Amino acid sequence: MALRQTQHLKLLQKLSPQQIQLMKLLQLPTVALEQRIKEELEINPALEEGDNDFENEVENEYEEVDNSSADEANDYEEKEIEKIDDGFEFEDYMDVAELDSYKYEISNRSADDELFQSVVVEGPDFHSQLEEQLGLRDLSDQQYNIGLYLIGCIDEDGYIRRDLELIADDLAFSQNIQTTKEELEIVLKTIQEFDPGGVGARSLQECLLIQLEKKPVKARETHLAIEVVKTMMDEFSKKHYDKITRKLNIEDEDLKEIIAEITNLNPRPGNSEGDNKGQISEVVPDFNIAVNDGIPELSINQRNLPELKISDDYAEMLKEYSRKKDKPGKEASSFVRGKIESAQWFIEALQQRHQTMLICMHTIMQYQNEYFSSGDESRLKPMILKDIADKVGLDISTVSRVANSKYVQTPYGTFLLKTFFSESLSTENGEEVSTREVKKILQDCIATELKKKPLTDDALCIILKEKGYNIARRTVAKYREQLDIPVARMRKEI
């Protein structure tokens, strides 16, 4: 078969490494960006922190955003950073080394603001506490080693999810410990006596039973609760309370005490020691919106982001190696130049991230100006990613990266930025409203319902139609599920 040479014309679109880096930085929230900068400082010696002058340089940026055109916004997304060719002159690089490094940190505090600091005390972790309790028990060496292995099998919720027969096989292969399921049961029963109560359970039912059995004083409602968990767990979880009252021959008041007894137990004992782990869960807002005289004002939270610049030492090294004509000198020069280029790309990518986030958030704030001025959720407009992308002249995927996993702090609370995006819904009079407005009405209706007779999806549908929102029952069910609200039967209380 003869070979044939042909020509083909292809149209391809490829992202440069700098654009890929920018896209990755855009999707990082503030806390993750801090970690990313620390990593870059560790791996690239040509990048270093500059002098931190906490000047508030963002005040005039809003005017710059208003004057920025869509073409300029595209430049932030698409421009490629110039690479230095082999025939560069060091003087060309001096601008990079001597440029005023970008200010990433902002001080929005006045001298009168109080500064609060959290003191965190590190304590032993969950598994270490269990191992300490194991060491206090009178066990043989084999039982102690089995106990350590079982504790290692306990997940973050405090449960052992694996079958004991499989654990016995693992002990034989990995620890050379020959044991039986019966011996594992004995050691596991010992672990289930540890604090917190319920640890080492293999199911929710067993977890609740362990906690109920551990109570030193068992009142009548405790004995009834044990009976319910043992024999009627399915009915209890599905809230078929009428079946429970009939089977136990009890009154509603007795049932209330049983429910209180069970619901006060801890279904996730592994998380009960969370306060001792030295971990504080907090939401760090990426944007701050303050309202002064009814006018929303935007700032970006730069928190602990350092001021970055090209290392002066590496700039001097590049100048020195560029004069050498031998092979080692050229290799060293190429290495140093690559590190400086990488540092420059990173700094410029951070600049572009800052500007892109500022442009997008400022446009969102203007689009939802009525809400941010008043805090009235009924004034939220329907808004999708395309609405913002069209206004700023960026791709929808870029706006999506800005909105994803970012929080905005407002006078009305701290919210995920993506919660302000919603589809539109037409009322009976033809007015376009946000689906978030409908969800707020659903939340209010369910919050004020009679818990003995909660509102069904059909009843909620009727209420919404009376308010002018003509939506189907399946749509009501979809919105309810999006709000993490269970069905009416699961909301029922005695």
C-alpha cells in the first residue's frame, strides 16, 4: 500500500500555561489561595514576599471598574505574558525586578476597631483518646493488638463499617494475628464501653442502644425507648407514631418522652470530641459589601495574602550568569530565567485574578443593587451566569469560576455567591421573579406550619397559587428538596 501525503486545515483553540494558571487561581477561595501562595513561595525561590505596606488602595478601584470596557475585561482573561527570548538583555528584566509589587493586602480597620483573636488549644485526637482507654483495660497482648486495629477501623462518625469476618482476614494477612469473629466481638464490646457513648457501633440502631444501655439510672421512658429502638426502629425512623402507640399501648404524652429520650442521643459519636481537636470551622468571606447611606460598597477580602515580588538575589544571579558564555553558565542562566519567568507569571496571574473577581462581583452588586441596598429578598432579580458574562464581556465558565465556592459578607449575613444566581419564574400577572423568592415563601410557610399536621406539597402548591405563583406540585417538591426540607410526614411532631 502506497503512502500518501495530504494536507489538512484544522481550527484549534488552546489555552496557554498562563491562562490555565489564571483559571485555577480564579476558582480558589481566599483560604485556599493563601495555601497556594505559600506553596509557590516554597517551590520557587525567585518569588519572595516584599515589604507589607498596608495601604488601602481599593477605594478608587470601583471607579476604574465602571470605566473598564468589555475589551479590557477580555484582556485580563486572554492576554499571554510575554516570554523572554534567548537574545534578551538584562536591562529588559530590570523593570520586572524593580516594579512596585502588587498590593494584595488591604486594611479596612480603623484605629477604634477591636481586634479579637481565638486561642486554640491542641488536645489528643479522637483515636488517641480511644487508645488511651484501651490501655487501661485488662487485656491479653493479642486482644490489645486487636483492639488497636479495631480502633483504627473506626471512621470519623464513630462507626465500624466493615464486616468483622473481613477484619479477621485482614489481621491474619497484615498483622499475622489469627483470630475469630467471636474474639473480635468480645474486644469490640469492650471498645463500645468507652467514651463517647455509642463509639464502635456498626449501625445507628446499635449506636443508640449502646447509649441508652449506658445510662446509670433508667427511668420508665428509657426502658420504653430501648424497646422502640430494638423492635420498632423502622417505624420510629419513618415517624409512624400511631403504630408505636398501639403496639406499646401508651398515650401521646408517653410517646413525647420516648421521642425526647431518643432524639437527645448522639447519632455521630465520632464528632462529639470535635471541640478537642483544635479545629475551628469558620467561613472566610471573599468579598465584603457594606451599605452606607443606602449605597452598597464593595471590597475584596485579602486577609493574610502577602505582597509578592521577584527576588533581588535571583535578578542579580541572572545578570551574572548571562555574561558567561560557557555551557554551565548558559544552563544556570536558563534555570534562573525560568524561575523568574514562573514568578512573574504567578504575580501577574494574581493581578488578573484580583481584577477579574472585582469586575464580576461589582457587576453582580450592581445587578442586584435593590437587594444589597435594602436586604429585602423579594427584590432579588432572576440572574444567571450568562447575564453577568454578557455585561463584563467574559466567558460563562470564567464567571462560574468566580462564583463557585466564594462567600460574600453583607449586612444581612454571609452567603455563598452562587445563591444569588437563580432562574426566573413568571407570576399570574406576567411579572418575572426569582425562584429564590419562591423558596423563601416555602421556607416561611413550613416554619409556621402546625407540626402536628405539616403542610404537604399539594397544600404548599395551593398556597403559592393563592399568592400568584402558578407552579406545579413536582416543582414545589424540587424546591423543597433543594432547601433540604423533608417531606411532610418526616416533619410531623407529636
